[in-house]
Amino acid sequence: MPAKFPYLRQDFLASIVVFLIAVPLCVGVAVASGVPAELGLVTGIVGGLVAGLMPGSSLQVSGPAAGLTVIVFEAVSEFGVGTLGVIVLFAGLLQLAMGYLKIGRWFRAISVSVVEGMLCGIGLVIIAGQIYAAAGLKAPETGIGKIAGLPGAFADTLGSTEALTSLAIGAGTIAVIVLWKKAPKSVQTVPGALAAVVLATVATLALDLPVATVRVEGLLGVIQPPGAEALSELAGPAIWGTIIAFALIASAESLFSAAAVDRLHDGPRTQYNKEMIAQGAGNTLCGLLGALPMTAVIVRSSANVHAGAKTKASRVLHGVWLLLFAAAMPWVLALIPISALAGILMHAGWKLIPFRQIATLWRDHKGEALILVITAVSIVAVNMFEGVLIGLALAIVKTAWEASHIKLEVIDKSAGPIQVYLSGNATFLRLPRILESLENLPQDRPVELDLSGLHHLDHACRTALESWAERHSAAGTEPVKVTEPVKYA
């Protein structure tokens, strides 16, 4: 193997796994967005070949994302499929501007518990949704609907031989992936997900099983560059709100995903501003082709990491496979059972749920554990973008609460001065409690106020403490003795 590409084998095999996961996601997101299925594949190809080649994140994989389906569907309903390219084009240009203005780096300040909660919530939604796909059933649109509808889905499955067969293929795919880790090391050079799909496809063909397979038509017929009529929509203010929403939501999802992917591997960290530029370049091209908007997708990205990818070659190659099979050999994709691909996605979703981290956080940091759980539940109940915003808001509130925590201890030994110790963070949020305690001290006794344990003393607290010390010194027998904090801001 050439020294220039030391990880080519690992990246090659990982790219096939990501490709197999990308196919149903690209098609499913497009259909849910109200556009031809092939436009989702076009976006996946651009995500691999364009964003994949650019600097930013080495292992993150981009393509059409479920988080944008609602807003894309609404945009298509209001402006039409022909105008979608204009919206995506200008959203991409806006992302490029934000990247060059170095706005992306601010996404590094994301709480770990929010990132873990995001992974957990997405994992739960994926598992619930793909159970329907594995059984050949239509999944409800919302996360809550998917979970609430599972009992009915299982009942429907038990009454249908075809559904049971399809579900068995999905369950068998998961079993192969899990058991593959126990195979000899020489066999494990082939990723378990790839082996599982091959075995499922062979079994389906050999036994002539009645299960649905992937269906893809040609790509060239659906590509529609924006025309003069679509560009004229830019004269109206309504479309600009949609463009800004596309740019902000796509950027946030991509950079939230980058923070999560960085926690899954030990390789190079994401360069957030460059990743924003890569996403903008990809969306600009998607817009010119009239395709769906793209974001980084945590499902594909985590599968890429778990499949053993080492460099960006894996994500570029996944784009090559999408282009090759979707454009030149769609008949090959038609051999793959959809339930086998659903099995891969369910296993990927399970891997996203941070069981060990939840247990550790609950034992050591219950507040962080609650933020993780609430973020996950919010993503299931609403969507990824709003769920993460809820988690970030809770993290900010928790930080503000901890930043204002203060301990006040009064030691009165009858003889001698009263000793008052303040430790922690003295901010205006705790000022009423501090002053109430100090003003209840006897006026005719000397006081020693020790502030050396404070990590932070804001201006409001310092001014109030100085004012109280002056008043107490005027009323008492001796001036208040104050021990200053080592540092304060």
C-alpha cells in the first residue's frame, strides 16, 4: 500500500458502509421533503465530493438531513420545487460569508451534556423510525408519533407475513453486525455492516423473499438549475426569511454534529470556520443543481467513525459510490432490501445513545445528567434544532446558577470579634442574602469579614459590602476588618 495513503483500506471499507446508510437517508429525506427522491441523492453526492474534499472536519459526512425536512417541505409548498434551488443557493452564499467572518468558532462553546443529549435523542428517533422501515410500514412524521405508534406497528406486523419477513431481515442484519465482532480478526477486516447487507441481499435473492428493495431512477432528469422566473422571487421579502432560516439551521446542525463527532474519535479536531465554508460551498452547488440543502449528518458521520475511517477519503469515496450506483448502475441498488439498510441504521442509532456517560453523570453531576436527558427528550418531542436550543438554554441557566453560588459562614465565640467567611462567587444575584445575614449581626460587636475564599466578587457586591462595613464601623466599637479576596473581577 502506498505510503501516501496508509489508511486506504480502512477508508475504502468505511466508505461502503456510509454509502449503504446514505442511500435510504437520501431517498427518505427527499420524499419527506416533497421533492423527487433523486434530488436527495444529488445532495448526498455533493456532500461527499465537494464538502468531503474541503478542509474542516475530517470524518464528518454531509448530505440531506431529516432535521430540515419540515422547513424544506414548507418552502416547496409555498414557492415550488423550481425555486428551491434559489433558496439553497443563497443560503449557501450566506454560509460562506459566515465562515469567512469566523462565526463558526462560536459553536465550540457547546456543553458536553448537550452534545451527548443530542446524540441520545437522535439515536432514539432513528431506532423508532427504522423499526417501521424494517417492517415495511410507513413511519409517523414526528418523534413522539414514532414511539407512540410502535405497539400498533408491532400488532400490524404480526398480522402480515410480508411484514414479519421484512422485519426478520432487519433483525438478522443487526444480529450479523453484533456477532461480527466475535469473528476471527482476519474476517473482521470487512466491516460487519457491509457483511450484513451482502448476506441479507443474497438471502433475499436465493429465497425469493417478498421484501421491498431500494428504487432509484436516473439523476440527470431531475436536475433543474434555477431559471429567471425562480430568481425573480428574490424581489419579494418572504423568500429571504426562508433563506436565512435555511442558512442558520443548516449551519447549526452541521456544527452541532461536528462537536458530537469530535467526541467519537481521537483524530484531528474540527476547524469550525473552515467547516462552515465547506458547508456553504456544498449548498451553493446544491442550489445551482436545484437539489436539497445539505448539512453534516450525525448518523452517517458516526457510522463512518465506527466503521474504522481514518481520513476524509472515506467520505469522498462514499460520494463516488453514490454517483456511480445512482447514475450508472441503479439496478445494483435495487437488489438491496430496505429492511437490511434499516437494520444498519438501528444499530447506528443504538451506538449513539451514551448509556455509560448517562450513568457517570447521574452519579457525579446530576444537573448535567438532567440537561442530557431533557435535551434528548426535547429532540424526540420537537426536532433536533429546537431540542439542542432547549439544552443550550438549560446549560446557560445552570452555569448562571452555579456562577452565583456562595457560602456564608458566621462564627461567634462570644469572646472576641464575630468572624464571617464568604466563599464561592459573590454576584448581585446573591446580594440580598449576603446583606440580610450581615445586617442581622449585633451592632455592638467587632466583625472580621474574610473574603479570601471568593473566586469572584462583582462590582455590585463590592460596593454593597463596603457600604455595610462603613455603617457597621460607625455603629460599632471597632472598624470592620476585611480580608480581601486573592482575585476578583
